[in-house]
Amino acid sequence: MKNIKILLLAIFTGTAFFTSAQNSKEDFYGMWTLEIQGGSVGWLEVHDRHGFLDADLLWRGGSVVPVAHVYFKDAKNLMVTRVRDVTRKVANGEERTHTITLTFSFKRNGDKLTGVMKQPARDGMSVNETKFKGWRLPDPGSAPKLSEIEYGEPIELFNGENLLGWELINPNQPNGFKVIDGILVNDPEKEGVRYGNLRTVKEFEDFNLKLEVNVPAHSNSGVYLRGMYEIQVMDSYGEDLDSHNMGALYSRITPSTGAEKPAGEWQELDITLYKRHLTVNLNGVNIIDNQPVYGPTGGAIIADVFKPGPIYLQGDHGKVSYRNIVLKPIVE
């Protein structure tokens, strides 16, 4: 009888310990990918690598940035704030600057998240809410062996004649892409008009993508891999290294060296995405060498990093031209 009581006590104690562990605040630590109401994507990482609770956040577009503040309500509820300044003209030509606070409530249930973002309406007379959901994102792991990759048959994504195989992500937006003398040209010529992004109809898993791009002075665009990772395309010749320069994984991976050509010259991109690791060769120079990719970038249309997705080209920025776009799928 005594042994049975001891066994029951051990089982009960173990169960209590397990339940407590599952409800610890540290269960929030790590990376989370987010699907945002309306079709956009976000990403959150919670950590204490500097000795205090902190977090980095991607919300829809832009860069991954540190949050203004992060704190726990309890083991299953995390609060995050992000701020931005908005300057408006008031009477007599004067200006008034408000600091707008976005408040994110994250509720965890195991490896799943639900939440809501609240921000004041433009006139300050109400609160706008945006719901989202998410799930834990595992670390990409060690770098794969690129020498062991096997490729399928090359796929010519652009035929040099028309936009066959491509479509706008949002068909209600104007299309600035057209084919001129065998070149795919995006020319968002009207100021104040938000042009559409162009995507392949087909979707892909891991692959090697080669293309040539020509960026005029002060212009920029982006090539999205699987609809979630933006390789930056811009005129950054001669600038200091930055995660927003030509060939970078936007706001995530800074090129190891500058290999851009001057504006107006054709440049070659050779990109390999394999097992959540990225290699980028720009104009014959490896500028990103089999580096881990921790999550989506701003403007992503797919949150699940394990799903196939399209190649998509930004159309809402500056003028840019593409040619010789060829993809080789990786065969597992």
C-alpha cells in the first residue's frame, strides 16, 4: 500500500511539474510566424539574450525592428508595443507631431498564437483592431550541403514575348509591367498610384533562380522567393554595407561585400534557397553564403515557411527591368 501511495505521489508530482512547465513564461521565447487579418504576414521573436525580456517584430511591411516594449500579463499572455511618429499640419501652417502607439496582445496556447493589434484611428475618436494568428517557428538548423543538391529541368519563367505564366497578386491594382524588346519592364509612371506586384502562377519549393536585372539611378524593387523572402533590388552602388542594399535579404541578412554595378547596367543574380538557407551570388561574387533564414520579410504574402510559393516581383516601387529569368527546382 505504501509503495502504491509513493507511485501515485510521483505521478501526481510529475504531472504537476509538466503542467507548470507548459505554462512557464519561457514557453513564449523563440520565433513565431504570423498570419494577419487581410492577408498580410508578420513575425515575432521573444528573447532575453541581453539579460532582460526583449522582442523583435515584423508587422506587414518594412523591416524587422526591436519593439518599444514587451511584458507579460501572465504565462500565456504577452503584451508588445510599437510606436511611430505622425506629423500633421494644423492651423496657420504649423505642425503637430503625435507618437502613435500600436499595442499587440499575444495569447499562447501551446505552439499556437492568437491575438489582436489595437491602434488609435486617424482622428483619435476610436480604436482600430486587427486580428492575427500564428505558430511557433523552429530554428532553421545547420547549413545544408549544397554540393549534394540535385536539380530538375530548368523552367524559363519569362518567355521574352508576353506575361504568360504571370499574374497580379491583386488584380484590382494597375499593372506597370510590360514587355519591351524582349525585356520585362516595370514602369510605375503615375505618381500617387499604387501599382500591383507581379507573381508567377506556378508555385515552387526549394530552387536555384538566375535572372538579370537593370536598376536605374535611385530606383528599387524586390524579388520575392516563395512569396515570403525579399531579395532587395536597388541602386546601392558605392554605399556602405547594409541589409537593405542590392542582393540583401531585406532587413535580415547583410551582404558580406558590395558587388553592385553602377545604376543602369545589367546585373546578374544567382540565388539558391534550400532548407531555409540562402545563398546569393551577385555579379559573380558570393555575397550571402548558405546563411539561415529565420522568417518572412516585409511584404510577404505567405507566412508558412514550409509551404511552396511563387516568385514575385515588386511593382509598387521604382522603374526596373528583368530578363533571362530561369528557375531550377531542387529535387529531393
